[in-house]
Amino acid sequence: MQVREMRAGEEAALHAVFHSAVHRLACRDYTPEQLDAWAPSNRDPDEWARRIAQIRPFVVETAGEIVGYADLQPDGYINHFFVSGAHARRGVGTLMIEHILRLAGERALAALSSDVSRTAQPLFERFGFRVVEQRFPVVGGVTLCNALMRKDLAGRAANPRATGVDSKARPSRAMLGLRRSKHRGEEDGTD
Ligand SMILES: CC(C)(COP(=O)(O)OP(=O)(O)OC[C@H]1O[C@@H](n2cnc3c(N)ncnc32)[C@H](O)[C@@H]1OP(=O)(O)O)[C@@H](O)C(=O)NCCC(=O)NCCS
């Protein structure tokens, strides 16, 4: 398995991973209505491409296929973290967290955080993330549930721009990739 930056033109492959992760893996923890709200099948490809461009993800590739992707924002927030349903429980998620921890070290981040689905919480806990707060984002009129999780990276706050995470100082996000709409008081994304 190889970890590398996403290349232009791979947006649809990432969407396939995202859709399969939600509908084939998170389906154990969420209702069909919640899954459809989180990962609708009729997503506008241009809107998806814009969203992916904003987060600048890395991918995991094996045998020429993208099997997972994730990101690390400059403030230590992980926005997306998804593994293809066909490649679950083979260490792809572990590889992605290990890569994020390496990047965090290089960037001297003080902390990592993410709004983590029920499905992903055991994996994040295994790497020392702890629940800060349970959250209930509303997406497309449907209430989901996740948890803001955080991992402190002691002694790595050397970079003054890498302030880590202050959940009170940042806009509320929920469920990796869901941001609160400026207009409707609802989460505006479904990734
Ligand atoms: C959560 C997710 C990223 C895990 O990816 P993965 O590649 O299967 O994870 P790994 O194979 O590295 O798993 C490592 C360990 O994490 C834990 N783990 C992973 N998935 C788990 C699950 N569904 N239930 C319980 N523990 C789990 C286990 O301890 C596992 O070790 P084991 O397989 O030896 O028991 C993947 O299931 C996924 O994409 N889920 C759906 C989408 C999602 O919820 N994404 C995160 C949004 S916040």
C-alpha cells in the first residue's frame, strides 16, 4: 500500500470510496435514512470536486486502486477519513492515522481533532483520541450522531500557527466534512 497526495482527476474515485465507506461500513451504526443524508447517491460531481479541492487529501493506493483517503488541515483538524467497503479491516485506516501522526509531527501541531462517526471511534481511540463532546449534526433534515475527538500532541506546540484545536474558537463541524451552513443553521455538507 502506498500513501500519496491526491492527483487532479481522482475526485470521482474518492467519491466512490466515500460512498462505499458510508453505505457498506457505517451502515452498522446508522439508519438507511441517516446514510442517505450523509452520502447521497445523486451528489453533484462539481460540488464534490470543489469540496475535495478545499481539503487537499492524501490517498492510499494498492494495485492501482484508491482504497482510502483522508486529510489533515493546518490547525490539526481531520475533515475526511474513509476506507472503501471492500478493503475494510486490512489496516488502511491504521496506515492513514499513522500518516496523519507523521504529518502532525513534521508540522509541529499541538493537537489533532475530528468529528468522528460511531463506526470510526474504536480506531481513533486505539490511537489515543479521546471524546470531547457528543454531537448531533442535522444533515438534509436528518439528525446524525458523532463525537468530537481530540488527541494532544504534548511538546509539539513549537509552531505558533499550529495552535491545535479549540472547539469553542472554531465553527462547529460534525461528522467528518460536515460544516454548519452559513444560511440555514444546518450542516451544509454531506461528506
Ligand atoms: C472506520 C474506518 C475508517 C476504519 O478503516 P479500516 O481500514 O477498516 O481500519 P483498520 O483495518 O486499520 O482497523 C484497525 C483497528 O481499528 C478498529 N476498528 C476498525 N474498524 C472497526 C469497526 N468497524 N468496529 C470496531 N473496531 C474497528 C479495530 O481495532 C481494528 O483492528 P482489528 O481489525 O485488528 O480488530 C472504516 O471502517 C470506514 O471508512 N468506515 C466508514 C466511514 C467512516 O465512518 N469514516 C469515518 C468518518 S468519521
